[in-house]
Amino acid sequence: MDKLTSMKVFVYVVEQGSFRSAANHFNLSATMISKHVHSLETSLNSQLIHRTTRKQSLTDSGQLYYRECKRILEDISNAENLIQTLENQPQGTVKINCPVTYGNKVLAPIVAKFLAHHPTINVELVLNNDLVDPYSSDIDLIVRIGDLSDSSLVARYLGDYEMCYCAAPAYLNQHAEIRVLEDLAQHPSLGFSYSSQAPHATPNKERVRLMSNNGDVLRYAALQSVGVLLQPTILVAEEIERGMLLEILPGMAPLPKPIHLLYKTKQLSLKNRTFVEFLLAALSE
């Protein structure tokens, strides 16, 4: 087996803690992922990973080999970046993590235009609402919404994430008027939650008709007059413009949250720098 590929597989398995996750990432079977790791163990004549039915952990040899593999792969990446910079020809794959709604509504169209302009660069765009650790993943760029806590990351401000309350006209015609925030206690709500965190963005936590970690699901329910919705303005702007949803309590929604693009170092590779510059230019239009 190609040792470099096996090293990449091994590093990914260690960082993600899952053979299945590595199989999905590399588009290989779980059996093939195991063969890559076993090939390394055979060539080294040493076990790298303790595997049981419940968990896996690195052996002492595995910890040492992981650090060295990580260093070697970073050295190869840096060498490739230097050559690209020398030839001024960006190429490779830019790996991006982004929250779902912002990714669908804002980032996806920009990525499509970027790919059309840069045929030698590919993009791997992962949309989820998890807080990805940039130091334990191979993600190049992370879009994060909210206040930042890690000052060691490079952060580029992208804009503000505005929220709004809204409901379908039919719902508002059939229920008590909503003039102030306290009136929401009389209304069923459509609540947003992260899978691993407490519910949030919920107009009335005591009367939640539908809870989901996907804003589109809640938007569909709001259009059917199920309840009151609190979601990003970009998610419901089209429906509000067409009169399918009506904004309520203007000026009373939660304060906008800052949106940042994060990366680990100021010394970006040419492919990553090319994307960052394209993104910032697109958002400034």
C-alpha cells in the first residue's frame, strides 16, 4: 500500500477517533481503512492502536508515530505550498467548515463562483453547527458565528448575523396580538437546538411545538402556521419579502452576532489565501 496514504489515514483515524469516519472521509470501506493501519503496523513491527469493541487508544509507539506522521505531512504540505507560490499557480483542496444556514444561504453561492474562476482548486465544504476544533482536524478555514474565545486563531470579520421573529399571516390573524416580548408566552414556538447543547433561539421555551437543529425545518413549519419563529434574517428574508411570513417585534430580536473566518496561521497556503481573498471581495460587493 502507498505509505503516504496510509499515514494520512492513520492521522485522520487518530484525530477523529473513528475508523468509520475515516472511511467516509477517504471514500473507502472501513475494511480498507483497517488495512491501511495494519500495513503501517506490519512495516513497523509494532502495534499503533489498541482496538476494542467499545473504544480505541494509541499505544506508546502509536503516539510517537502519530506526532512524526503529523510533522511529515505538514512538511509535505508546506513544500507543495512553496512550489505553488513560486509558480503562482494555486491548486489543491480548500477544506471549510461552516454553520448550516450561513453555508447554504451565503457561502454556497460564493463557493460555486470561486470554483468557476479557479479550475485548479477544489473545495470541500462541510456544513454543520458543531464547534470544530481547528487544531485536531484537517480543516483549513472555519466560519464561526458568535463571540470568539480562542485568541490564538487568526480571525477575519465577515459581518453580523441578524435574527428576527416572524410568523405566517394566517397564524397572526388567528392568535393573540404580539406587541412585546412578554406576549410570546401566549404562543407556541418553533425552537432551534444544537444536538449537543441546550435549546436556543426559541421564542417560548415552555410551549415548543417543534424542536430541530435545522432552520429550514422550522421555516417550513412556520409557513404552515404552526407557531412563532426566531431565526436568522437570511433564512426567512425571501418569505418576508413575498409576504409569506411577517416580521414581528422589530428591533426586539436578540442582538446580532459577529461572523468570523478563522484559520490557524497568518502564513496561508496559496490556495487558501486565494479563497480567503475571493470570499472577502464577494462579501464586500
